[in-house]
Amino acid sequence: MTENLFGKSRRKLTMLYSLVMIIFLAVLIFAMHQSMEWSIRSEQARELWDTADNVAEAQKYLNQHPELVIDDTVAYKSTNDRLFFYVFDEDGRLLNFARASFRIEPFILDVMNQWNSSEGEVAVVTKPRENGHKTKIMMTMQKIQQPGMTPQTVYVGKDVTALYNGMEKATTIMAGLGLLALIVATIVGHILSGKAMVPLKAAYEKQRQFAADASHELRTPLAVVMASADLLQNDPSIKSPFLKQVIEDVRDEVKKMTKLVGDLLVVARSDNKALKLKPSKFDFGAVVAQTARLMAPLAEQKKITLVADRLPKAIIHADEQKIRQLVLILVDNAVKYTPEGGQVTVEFRKAEKGKVSLAVADTGIGISPEDQEKVFDRFYRVDKARSREMGGNGLGLAIAQEIVNLHQGDIRIESELGKGTTFIVTLKTKVKGKTKPLNMI
């Protein structure tokens, strides 16, 4: 139980730490990708603007000196293999150019024909290729206005495919490094969370040991007090009604204390893995019916209908004493939390082959969904005021779950506020690796 408790806590801490790291790395990689994209776009845009200005100035010069040869222009020689420009007049005639690669020129001409961006605006256009890759070009447009001449348009662009491919590769590498860092961080977090659990576990062990020692030591004095109270109750010389009531109250409180000490001892033994099973073959149906009969007087006192008849015979191989305790806890819990005039039903339900399923249903107060996850926690009580009134200590269901776990079974709850609660226990016939046949008649 202790290892399970701290193991779950350690795993939760590790998962929480990993989740924080995932969010941090995702935000960091996204921010770096956006930063690289902004850097590429801004620097390439500046280069395009400068080139567009140079081309426009050169074209103005050519317009004023038409005798010059185009190949000798400064604008043409200032371009590189990936940079290109085209100059058109208002009738669409090509006046000057530095051609792009023949592979992407048709795509560029289509972009210019469909151009709808404003002057000076930089646009990035993507074209998928047949091999699955993408071609990216960055383009801008500038108008040339000269007195006495028709307007002209300069389109300047650059093939930025390699830059964006490099950025994507860098992002992929960062994602891979981030995944590696996450794995390392998770391992480190798991180790550190284990170290953080050491002092908590030590404190828990001391508390557990104290509970075990105190429970063991209190059994003898409580037995002595109970024996003394029984003697005083049977003493004929005590005739005062007040004293008799005091003695009865003492006996009731000692009974409650004895039950609490016994429950604490069971819990302490389960923590220390000292609970041992003594399996034997017995009729599960008969045990359930007999235990239900023991609770019948309490149910009749509260005018509750306790239905536990027609239980089939079920021969199983388990610890009979602990199974009795399990059934008693569930039926007692159902009777306690069912108001007068209600009903408690104990029945077998259909189960898989090799298993037996017992359901204890009541028409009581019900349990809210948020409380259903906690009812098996130690000392947890849904209705604390009613539990104190009825003598509950919040250990019954925790012990019931421990008994089910020892038998490698399962216990679950179905409940709705104001409509009642059903506890369903499914037990295997296999106990400590030994399987016995289960017969339902």
C-alpha cells in the first residue's frame, strides 16, 4: 500500500513535470521558428526593395538614353542567379529583364499576371512540385513615373526555396533536440521526484509504525476497561439509574474504541504487508446470507427492508474470515446510510467465467461524483456529521478495498445523489497463484 501510494505520487509529479517541459519546449520551438521566418522575410524583403530601387533608377536612365545596350545596365549586372526582375510598360510589353530560372519562370509570369498586392508590398508565393517539394518565391512591385513617358512597372523577385528549406530543417533539428531534452528531463524529473519522496516516505513510515504500535498497545487496556464495565453493569449493588446510564455509555464508547483500534491494526498490517490469506473452500452464497442475517436486527430497528434471499450456491477458494468481514462492511455501510423505510439489496450478478460478482445496493443518500473517487481513502467520510452520529470512523471501505485487493479482485461503485449507492465486488477464484473451480448452482 505504501509503495503504491508513493509510486502513484511520484508518477504524477513526473507527468506534471514532463507536461510543463512539453509546453515550454513547444512554445520555445514555435517562437524560434517564427523568429527565423521573420528574420528571413525581413532581410530578403530589404534586398528586394533595394534591388527594385536600383532597377527603377536604371530603367529611368535607359528611358533617357535609349541608345544604351541593356546588357550594360547596372541593374542587370547587380542581380545574382536567384534574383530576377521584369520591367513592363502599361501595354504589357517587356522592356527589360533579368530572367529567373527556366524551371520557375512560367510560375513567376502567372504570379505577375495575377498580381493584386499594393506597390512596395512583399509577397511570398508557394508552388507545389511534382516530387512533393515546394518552390517559394518572394516578390515585390514598384511603379516608374517619368514626365512625358508612359508608366512602367518593375517586378523584382527572388527564389527563396533554399532559405525556407533550411529553416524547416533547422526547426526539425530543434524539435528532435527538444524531444531528446524532454526524455532526459523526464528521467531526471523522475529521479528528483523519487528523492523528494524520501523524507515524506520516512515521515509516513513513522506515522504508520506509531499507528500500529498504538493500536496493538491499546487492545489490552480497552479489554480491561470493557471487562470492568461488564462487571459494574452486572453488579446488583448499583441501583442508581444515573450510574447505570454512565456505565452503559462507557461500554458503548469502549466498543467504538475497540472497533477503531481493530480497524487501525488491520490498516497498519496491510501497510506492512503483514496481512496473510488463509484460503479454504466454502460456500460464498451461504456466507453472504449469514452475514446479512447478522445485520437484520439493525435494519429492522431502522425500518429498512434487507433483501438477501435466493442467493445461489457459490463454492470458491478464498479467506473465509476476510470475506465475511468484507460483506459485513458493505452491508453495514448500506444500512447506516439508508434512511428509515428504505431498502438494502444483496445479490449476485452475472460475471465472467471463473469469477463471482456480489452487489450490495441501497436506496440511501447517494454519493456525488467527486466523492466517489475518495470513498476508499482512509478516514474519508461523505457525510461527516452522520458518520459521527453512527460511530463511523472512515476506515471500513478502505479495509474492504484492501481485502478485495488481497484476493486479486475488483470493487467499484455506482451511485447517484438522492437515489442510492451500489457497491459491486468481483472476486477471482485464483488466490496467490492457485486456481480453484467455481461452481454456481
